[in-house]
Amino acid sequence: MAKTDLILLHAPHVYDYRKIPQLYGPVSDLVLSTPVYEMYPIGFSSMAEYLGHAGYHVRLVNIAMRMLKQPKFDVESFIQKLHAPIFGIDLHWLVHAHGSIELARLVKKIHPESKILFGGFSASYFYKELIAYPEVDYVMRGDSTEEPMRLLMQGIKMGELEGVPNLVWKDNDGVIHDNGLTHVPENISDVMQNHYTAVARSVLRYFDMTSTLPAKEWLAYPVTAVLTCKGCDHNCVYCGGANAAMRKTVGRNKTAFRTAGDMFKDIQNISRLSRGPIFILGDIRMGGEERAYELLSLMEQKPIKNTVDFELFRPPDNKFLETIARAKPGFAIDISPQSHDTKVRRTIGLSYSNDELENSIGKALELGASRMEIYFMIGLPEQTSESVEQTLDYCEYLYDKFNSDKRLFLFIGPLSPFLDPGSLCFENPERYGYKVIHRTLAEHRAALTRPSWKETLNYETRWMSRQQIVDTTYTSVARLTRIKEQHHQITPELAAAQLSRIAKAVDLEKRIDAIVKSGDESQLLSLKPAMDNLNGMDVVERHQLKLPVGAVKLRYFNSLLEILKRH
């Protein structure tokens, strides 16, 4: 077995989710991972590349993925075969609050001599609570920790940890030390230079492809993200990645932007590995449009065959759309107005009109966009069930206005499973009309094991209770499904399957509620087969989220597969 200095582990949302009766609901319907949230953060690949350049061997092991691919996968036996002085576990998204700590306990039990390290947004927010867990040795705070990680690896070898920035750690006597959050770089050009290839090399080094896959269906649908920045210039009140939240959680007072050249290098590297879609994560216009136009110019000069999806935080004007159309024919765009109601939109930090949105949709379709994705959300300030119903009216209006164009994709879903800690709404709930139900890390861990996604939600609003958010979500998704069928966006068969799934979920929610109210939750085990069946059903959104993939889906990874077959 190849020598390993650091093993990065990604846990499922709940450990062991295979044994716990839970109805996940639609919490992950609008993302490409499953409700187990098997997609690990992009920082894993960035860390592996950066530490690799420093001479360290880093292995990525997606435990959640292995559990999904093999229902009887023995996690304990697998971890017994892993050996490294440090095991790093991400607690980036709070949805992993249960699984990550339980996985840490397991690793510590099997390898008591190894150190357990946590990192990520949620680890940075809850670092004081997290370091108190006996199985946690280190917490690395911040959103750009490649260099602090190198210093940690070096410090461990020399027995000197006091100078490692961003590190919270325990000494041999169990005393906790906090070195302070001091490494918040404004220039990030020295990281993420070729990190996807670093992952590919890891596959060859350890003869283990499954452990590096970022999502269950990734080999069939190899979508890959390009990060545009660290931080955000915007202040959406519910978002844990917004400007105010980043200041509080990771000490980032100023957004650090990647250069157009660095982003384009990522795009080129991905195109060499895969023909899968490329998602540009973050609005490239942030920090000034000059950088955006420079990136689009590079894309026009050196075309790639992959479909490129641009995430935009506000509707683009005609000039910008025309430039995108020249740079990447067949482009895709997604925008999240969150509500049709401009009052709600202003409350959450988005200030543009429906006319602006509709003009952008029309112009993008006119210029040959392959997709125009529009996202709406349930659970916002000032939003009632009636307001959500009017959002569905607006969806119907959009399909009518654009003649049921099959390139227009409309989605709606709940703000779930959590209102982000660090967000303005979480920190000042009364001001924005929220009631925060779970506040601590321990409370979120417990909530993740509850039988219904209603009880997992960590909030309700002045305008909608948790029950109303659940009920409104189901009725809204059902109505949007019928609207899509009527406008020939989906087949009658797919619509019928979706509506059947929703009806069964609503019935199951009532049965779960009755058992919980009875006080005898042991009866929930009898519902587990029905829960598992619904949790595993395909959904309309999953079909519609997928961009076109070329005939040659993977290049580099096909070669790796052939090599692995020979070993």
C-alpha cells in the first residue's frame, strides 16, 4: 500500500443512515447529490494538489459514496485497512453534522494513535463546540486553508503547533489552544492550479476510483465545477456564504477573486478529462465586469466542446448575453429569483424586477441558449403559502409567455434542511421574522436523525410554521409538475410517477406524525421499508437538472478504468 500522510474522509449526512428510519422529503431534489449528500467539497481536491506539491501524499476517501454504491459496505473493516497519521473529515455543509462526528469516533476507535482533523464552513462556525468532542484533535478554521494545512503537516512532524494559523488544537494533556484566525488570503492564485488532475493521480496511486467519485451518478453524468472566488459580494439574508456570514464564520472581509486566466485554466483542464458539463460556480461579474469579459474572451479564442452553465446572481443585460453567446454557443444560465414577489425578493437582498428577469430569459433563448434555469424557494421572509401559490401562477405565466420553450427549466423547493448558521437570518432571526429551533451543533446532530424532514428543519417563519412549509412544498411541487406536463416539459409518465411519489410521501408524513405523537417511536421501524422506497425514487427535478453530455463522456478516467481493471 502506498504511503499516505493525510487521508481526507467524507461522511454521509447521518451515520449509519442505512439503519435509521427517515423520510428525507425533497431536501436534495434540486442538487445533484442524493439525500445522503455524498458530494464532497471542492476543497478536498484543492488540498490534495497543494499538499502534493509540498511533497505530501493525500488520499481522498468518500465513505458516503462507498456506502451508496455497496449497500452492505462494511465501513469499519474498510477503515481498519487505512493508515495515516492524520485523518481529515469535512464538516463543510451542516447536513454532515451527525455523520462526520460519528465517523470520527469510529476512526479514533480503530486508530487511536492517529490525529482527527476537522475543517469546512460549519466546522469553522462551531469550532468551540467541535473541539470539545474527545475524538477531535484539531479544527482548521477558514475558507482557504491550503497553506495552514501545509504548516500543520510540518508542525506535527516538528512537534510545534503554536505557529500554525487558523488552528484550534489539543495538546497531549487535552488542553485546548486557539491560534487565531489570521490566514485569510486575498490572493488565491497559488491554489487550485490543476486540482482535478491531482484527484486522477490519486486514483492511480491507490488503485481506488470509487473513493474519489464526487457523486453517485458522476461516471454517467460527470458534471464538474469551476470556482470563481472565495467569499461573496452579495448579502442574501438566508445564505451562509453571503458577505456578512463569511465575515463572521471564516474572517473573510473581502472577496478573493480568481483571475480570468486561472478560471479558464480550470475549464481547459476539465475539458481534457471529460466531455461532461462545466458549472461556473459564482457570478463571474462580481468584482467588476472586466474580469468576466476577459474570461469570455479566452473562451471565444480557445473553444471547448463541453456545455458550460453560468450561475448569475441577477439578470444579465443584452450586451453580456451576446458576449456569452459568442464565447460559448449553446450556453446555459441559471438564476435564482427565489420568489415572483419583488417585495420578498428585496427582503432577502435581491433587487431586480420581473421585467428584467423576463427580458433576460427571452434574450438568452433568442441567442441560442441550450438551457435557462430559474429557481424559486419556499421558507423566505414575508412569504406566505398564498405567496408561494402566486409564484406557481408566475411559473405558468412564464411558460405561456415563452411558448412552452423546452429550454426553459423552472424549479421550486424548500429552504432546507437548515437555515445556514452565520447567515443574517440565523444570527438575527427576530429582525427577519424567523424562529430558529436548533442552534447548537449538538441540536443539529440530533435533528438530523429525526424520522421526518419536518423535524430536521431548524427554523420556521412568522408567516409559515414548519408544518406549513412541508405542506406548501408538497402542494407546490405537485402543481409545478402538472404545469410542466401541461406545457409538454415532461412526459405524462414522468408526471404521474412524481405525483404518486408526492401522494405517498404526504400519507407517510401523517403516519410518522401519529407515531411520534404516540410516544412509541419504536413503531417507526415498521415504516422503514416504505420510507426507503420513497427515498430511493427518481424525481422529475433530477431528470431536468442534467445538462447534455457528449458521446465521449470521459477521457482520462476511461484510461484509469482500464488500468484499474488490470490490477
